[in-house]
Amino acid sequence: MNEQQLQELALQVQKHPLGTTARRISLSKLIDAIYCSGKLCHPYKGQFAGVYEQIYQEAVQDLFLYICKNLHKYDPERASFMTWVNMLLSKRFFKEAIPKIIGNANETNVESSVLENMEGLAFDENEDNYISAFKKIRRYIEVDPKGIFKQAHIKKYPKVNFQEIAVKRWSGISWKDISEELNIPVATLSSFYQRSLEKFRDEFRNLCDGEDLQQIASK
């Protein structure tokens, strides 16, 4: 798919209302098309010997998550779609991925990154509250008292569920390593992960506002 076709696909996605099934389906197609197009740039190529591909894959998946949440911010009057995408990749997400891979990222970085992908969860931006919310949600997914996270699985991969992917991802395992372990394309994993966060957003919000979590945390 060439850049013009990608642009047209992106504009088609924008026409669908936020939160609709049609938009989610179109977004999945767009993400897959971008990933397979060969049009993504490779910033800082030649640097970070031995870990460049890990940094790059981390950056690309963070970019895809951003696009899923913020495609409405793209303005075709200001730049072509792939110019916008590659600017985000090179100027923001690649730089943010570097410390995650080369060892300077701490637990709070991971927690904040996860919560930023849960649009609609109104947490206080105090660092301690971020950590507390993250730990609550992670514990809830691990315990899975309703069995809903194990039941949510990738189409055609019934044995690969949201619980497994979330636990691996939040333990600091890169998308590339998860992809290789499960033998599933990175784009497929990322798209399913994002859709699942959206699907369970209300569950997480109710969890953090209610008392259920205190009971779970004590188990």
C-alpha cells in the first residue's frame, strides 16, 4: 500500500465516530497496513548497536497505540499522513523507547505508560497514585475473579488471551519478544491489546473507584 492509499485509509477511519465498532475495525486495518507498508522511517539507524531493533519495535508499538487513541488529531491540511506518523516516531516515540530498552527505565515509567493508554481513567497525576492504580489493575488482571481476561483472546489464537499478554507486557517484556514467543505478528498483538484496554476500561475504572480491589489485594 502506497502513502496515498494509507492517507485515504486514515481519513476513512476519521469519519467513524469514536468508540464505535466500525472505527475499531478500520483502525486495525490501518495499523496493519502501516506496519506492512515499509513506509515507516528508521530514525537513528546505525546507532544503538545490538539493541536498535528492540528499541525500534518498542517505539513502533507505542506509536500505534497513540494512533489508535489520537488519530482524530491528524490534520491533512498540515501534513501528509505518513509525514505525521514518521514525525511522531522519530521525534517522540523512538526517543521514549530508548531508556525502556537500555535499562534506564524504572517501574514508574512502565506504570505511567500503561495508564496513559487507558484513556478515560481519571487518575490523579501524583506519582504514588499512579503506582497504586497500576498495582491494583495488574493484581486484578492476575487474579481475574470473573474470568473475563482469560476469556478475551485473539481471534484464531484462542490460547492467547489478554491476561497473558498484559502480564508479559507490564513485566517489561518487549513486543518483539512476546511476538517471537507466541509466534503472532507484533501488529496483531498490539491491536488486540489496545482493543482490550478499551473493552475493559469501565471495569478498571469501577475497580479503582470501588472496594472490590481491597478484597483482591488481600488475597
